[in-house]
Amino acid sequence: MKIFVIPIIINIVFLSYIGSFDDCAEAKDIKMEQLRSDHFIINYDPQVDKNYISKIKNIAERYYKVITQEFNLVRNRLWLWDNRAKIFIAKDKAAYLKEFDCHTWSAACVNYQDKIIYTYSGDARFVPIFIHELTHIIFREYIGTGNFPLWLDEGVAVYMENKYGGGNYKSKLRYLTRIIDNGKYIKLSELSGITADTLRIKPDDYVDLFYTESFSIVNFIIDKYGQHSFSNFMSFLKKGNSLDEALSRAIYDLRSLNELESQWQNFYQR
């Protein structure tokens, strides 16, 4: 069964979770046991400890609710019965690489469209990885195929990872302040044009800055204008408004991306 997935990797400089977006993994015909919860179907190698699987089930259900409620991301189809998300867990890293054909440097593979996450037992990074990728799945399902930039998608995912998964992005904001002061940040017009394909060929320091800026913009909007305003912003995107339109309709003070960039700079230079 051939599926398109995104491998999650650990960035050496900032320990960020970054996908390469065009890679494939193959779930081979392997015998797995199954545990079903309200919103997830967890398939796992029989050798994986049952207590670990129960822990994963609780983590999955907890953060499904947390992420959905954080920004009121209510979707048209509930994750029930056959529409539940799926998690595949191999017994260890070697089995994960063999059974799912994921890249050697990945900690998990994700098929966003079909709501499938592939991973392996015992990875200490599972919680932040899961929060980040589950946020992507829920966010994309909520917004749909609207015209939103990659920085917003990644910014929301990193925001949730940082808030609930013990991320260290808050500490990076001091670094960002110096970058803004030196005028070496990525301009918002450029940031909004970055796609998964263009990002994957950029050098590591650029990718790190992209993720830090993406997080910082989402963090700025929520910190200054509140979670409710940010939820309204995403709601207008869901309805088909452009980024500028959704932003200005949700937050009067941010009438354009230029105004957003100006206020964002001032916020981190204060």
C-alpha cells in the first residue's frame, strides 16, 4: 500500500520538527494488534508493551481535545467510527524503518490527508512530535484547501508543540529580537511565499529562522490580541477569505500584512 507521508526529523541546531513533504512510506503487510479509542485506531506490534499502548491512547485522546478546543477547530466530520485517525507503532526503530519504509533520520511519518501517523515504541520525543503533527492534521482539515501560507500552518503547529509539549521556542525569541534589530529577518512578503518545496532546499540556518519566525508571528497575534481573535482569523480563512481579508476582518488593527509585520517587529523589540 503506497501512501504519501511526511517524515518528521530533528533539526540539529534548534531541535525543531521539520518535514520534507514529498517522501513516501510503504506500510507492508505486517501482523499488528489493535486498540480503538473514541477518535483513534492504534495499530501496534504485538511485542510492544500494552501499558505503553494505553499511554499512547491517553495522550492521543487528550491532545485531540486540547488542540480542537484551543482554537475552536470544529470540523464538518467527527473523528468517529471509520473516520477515526490511525496510529501505527512498530516495536523499535529498526522495525519502523523496515515496516514503514520511512527515512532513517525520521522519528515518525505522517500522512496528513488520511490522518495516519507512523512511529515506534519508546521514543521519548513522542509527545511533542505527536502534538505538532496532530495540530497539522486538525488545522488542515479545519481550514480545508484554502490559500494559506506555510508559515501559518507551521506557526500554529509549533505554537501548540511549544505550549503543551515542552518546546523551547520561547527562548529563541531573544535570538529573534537580535535578528530583527539587525534587519536580517525574513521579510513577511518572502515568508508568505515559502512553500514546502522551496523550504527543503534552503540551508539549515534559514530553515531554523523560518520556524522561529512562524512561531513568533502566531505567538504575537495571540499574545497581543487574544486567542479569540486568532480563532476568528482562522474561521475567516476557513470561509475562503484571503490572508489579508481574514486578518483585517478578525483584527481591526491589522489591516494588511505590512501592518502585521510592523507591529510584529515592534512587539519583539519592546
